[in-house]
Amino acid sequence: MSVQPDRQHRPTALSPMNTIRITPLEGWTCRKIGRIGDPRLNRRDLARYQLDALNHTLAHVRRNSPHYRRRFSGFSPDPLKSLSDLAVLPFTSAEDVCRDPFSFLCVSQDRIARVVTLETSGTTGGPKRLFFTEEDLELTVDFFHHGMSILVDPGQRVLILLPGNLPGSVGALLDKGLARLSVQGIVHGPVQDPQAAIHAAVEAQVDCLVGIPVQVLAMACHEQGGALAGQIKSVLLSTDYVPDAIAARLHRAWGCRVFKHYGMTEMGLGGAVECAARSGCHFREADLLVEIIDPGTLQPVPDGKVGEIVVSTLTREGMPLIRYRTGDMSAFMVDPCRCGTVLKTLGTVRGRLDGSIKVGHRKRFYISDLDEAIFGAGDVLDYHVGIDAADSTDRLRLWIAVVNPVRFAETEYRIRSAVLALPAIGTALADGRLTMAIRTANRRMAVSTGTGKRRIRDLRERQVYP
């Protein structure tokens, strides 16, 4: 991993080229790495801080984690001399965590304030369990506090459409972070009933929504969704991958700004969020060291090249993770963000490494490809996708939940045209190696009300791909 050359900042929080305010994560990061009173950040100081924090974490896991003590036994215990030295250490996989999550613990169990259990597919062992101390949870609250200042101002209200009933849950942590902004958070939970969620938003006169992409879209497409036009100033979409097509539809429906958040429980629930430029997400780089690697060679790739996101936690006590392979595919952008920050900018997350589906003659596509094609066709609320085979021909099956079933024939035509434009699918269909069927989803298969990511069900090998 190479350290980027230093890029100097302007003395103000506004870029002279435009009126886009620099991400508040920059000043926050400055304070976290010890640059008190100086809002200007540079990669050199940040890299020094990350190296010190990384060496502290490596010493911590060697002393206290049975898993890392065993995995690192053949490696020198001396501190790393540069961030690039991290590349010699082994990766941590989801399978490792599922197999024996308690072996990752670095503190006594009575210090654990929150345990998150995630059901997984395609991994060995039991469910994935992640452990957090109160101090670990505080790091996330602090990130939410500063990250949400991009979307809301003091005195405003936010409807939180995420799980928040339990202490330490993502909605509860977000509520605490908002309170530090003098913003009122209202925990509603995931959208089970779009009409009820719309009523709650109108009743509370909220200015902002934080929720799951398809669930917020269901609110906008509801016959009463127009009541929020002009009221909702901003929306933050999280939990699942966020299609640009959904963000565009929400903007058209409500005239609001739509932001994306990228994160996962392994990152501490909060990972990276868009700034006012809305052209990529900035990581909490004082808490996370992020690599992009080639999944084939397992070597770091240069900025601009798509690879797998790998995360090392720098400040976590309860269950630190070193070189955790997320499975998500993306790239760091080459050009600086228009907001003027030196924090790295993560491009679109395409989907998971093991979620690319091969059809026909070695042609692959991601569910994110389908997202943009299908949600961009309009009138679509959600969809389910599966693929099976008949003889030597693959069969792609799409079940579409639509706003107006009466217009389904028109919607189906647009969907078919958009999906055919995807190179992998269009080529396989033209070669006769793939057929495609599009149907309306029944009531039971309509809009997802859970918090899990949408998946491609591959019945050819009985695999499920997120």
C-alpha cells in the first residue's frame, strides 16, 4: 500500500472552484489524529497516525486474541516500518469469524456491551458474531455525529428507518449521534408499511430520512408519498448497496438531496459517507485502514482499479480485525473529490466478489448491474432474481414488484430493453446460451421489509449471491 503524495488544502472550508463545502470528516479526522486547532489535513500526517495506530492494534491482538496470536506466530513481532509492510500479513475471512468468533476477543466478556449476530450464506461454522465494548460503540456514535452533519442542521428532525429498539443497535447509535448535533432522531424501524412510515414522517415534520434503499423508494412511490415532497430535505440510504437509479428517483419525487453510506458490522456499523459533492464516499480513516486488493493475486491495486475492499480496524478494543476481506468490490477514485478533501474517495460498490454470476460463455454480471437497469426503468418498487438451467441453457428469471400492475406490459418492455443492454446478459441471450423470463411479483414477494441485502439465487449450483 503506497502513501499518497501530500495535497495541500485551501485555508477555507469552501473550494475556490465551487461552493461545495468540504466534508466535515476532514476536520474531525484532524482532531482525532492530534492536529488540534488545524482543520487542514495532509496524507503524510494521517499515514503516520495510521501506522502508529496499526502497530498498537497489532500488539494488542498478539497479546490478547488467540486467533491472531496463532495466525501471526510465524511473523516478526517488531512494529511495521511503513503501511506497505501490512501486505505481508495474512488476511482475515468471514469464515474465520464464523468458525470461532470468541478467539478474536481481546477483552474479557464482561466488557462486551453489544453482540451482533449475522446469518451468513456460503461460510463454514455457525453465524457470524461481532463483539463491541462501550468504547467501540462510542467510536461509531462519534462518526455518526460528524457524518450526519453533512445532511442536517441543528434543530432539524430525522426519521430513522433502521433497527433501533436495542441499546447499541445501529438506529440507537445514530440517535445518540444526532443528539450531539442538537438534531432530534425518531426511531421508526425498518419500513414494514410505507403508508405508516409516511404518516410518521408527516406527523413528526421530519426533515431527513435514513433508511434502506428499496424501503424508502416504496414510500416515495406510495400514493401518499407526495405528501413528503418539499418537506424532506435530505435522505441517507444505507444497509444495502445503493443504486444511482434509486437515488435519482427519490430526488425526482421529493426534490431532496440523496446521500449514500457504505459500511458493515465488521467496520463498526459506520464506514464511509458521501459529502456534499455526492460523488463517492469518504471513510473514517482515523478508525479504519482500507486497502483495495486484486482478488486473484491478493496484492494491492492502484487507485482507479476495481478490487476487493479489505479493512483493518485501528481503534477497536473488543474485537479488532486485521486485513478483513469484505468481499465487496470497488475502487478508490483517482481524482480528488470536488469538496477538496484529501480523504480518499470510494467509488460505487459493485457488489460482492462471490456475487458475480457467470452466464453463457464466461460472461459475468453483478446484482448492481441489474439494479441500475431495472430500477432505472421506472415504476419498479423491488425485484427478485434467480437463475437455473434447462439442458445446456441458463434461464434468468426476474420477478418485478411494480407501482402500477396495469402498466406492467410497458414496464416489462423497458426492463427487458435495459437488461438486454448489459453486455454479459445481452451476449448470452444473442448466443442462445441464456433465456429470460420477467413476471410480476406476488404479494408475498413484493417489497423487502427486512435488513438483508437483495440476492441472486443461483439454483444451478444451489448458491445464493448477494
